[in-house]
Amino acid sequence: MSVLYAIVTGSPVAARVGVLVEAAQAAGWRVCVVASPDARKFLDVPAVAALTGFPVRSTFKNPGEPDLLPPADAIIVAPATANTVAKWAVGIADTLPLGLIIEGQGKGLPVVAVPFTNDAMAAHPAFRQAVATLRGWGVTVLFGDDVIPLSPPGAGEDPTDRFPWKLALEALPPPAAAG
């Protein structure tokens, strides 16, 4: 069975990664969740681990330790914060999620990203350039008002129910084709 890494970064939306996990499992994927250190603040880690059957990884393993997750056949990065998108586009792999994303892209794995930030951060030229760079490299980047409209900073809006988890999954090839 093909393995999907669901990589979540530091946004309240990360708390709903179970929506993606359940949809991906129904589509035939084995799912592993990898969370940035800030994403862990929003996750019910034991519940996510129980749902996937794998530990939620957030940090690099020590040398010589076995890897607790099977190798990925595809990656979804959602929600992808502005910080993650910018670092990824310049090759910074200072966290396990970024290291896995960059390595997976280098291996030619299908990668889908759903950036999620506020409209002020999304307006920054470095963020816009990073999105364009990732798209130019063949990463499927689902971003824009047609995907999920952005809000002004501090709007207090809760976008978790309208986050496009299933759209991200639909952007991947089917599990057999990816693996």
C-alpha cells in the first residue's frame, strides 16, 4: 500500500488533519503525520497516532535509530505556513518536516502544498516568489482565492471547517500510481 506523508505546520487548521487522514485512508493510502514543532501545539497527538497507526514525528531521529515511519510515496504539506513555504523555496531544512519535504521533492515524489496564512503575510514579495518557485519546480501549490480566501491579520475567523483537505488529496495521483 502506498504511503502518504501528511505534513502539517503551525496553524490552528492543523488540528483538523484527521479530515485528510480519513479521506486518504478511504482512498487507499497508509498515512503518516509529520508535524512541525509549532503544529504539535494544535494536534491531539495521541488521537492522530491512533488514527494513523504511526507515531507523529516532529524531530530528527538520532543516528543509528531505526526509522519509525515507512518511506513516503507522496507528500501533502497542509497547512503550509508562510514560514514553511519561504524556507522550502530556498532549501532550508532546519526541521524534520522541511527536511522530508525537500528530500521528497529531490526524490521526485508527488508533492502538493496548500499554503495558509493571512493576506498581509501572503502579500510579501518573498512569499509570492516562493510560491512561484515551488510551482516552477513542479510542486502542485493550491493557493489563491479560488482555493481558500485569505483573511486580514487578527480577523479572528476560524477557517478550519472550510480548509481544502480533500482538494489537496485529489491533486495527487492515485495511491497505486504514486507508489
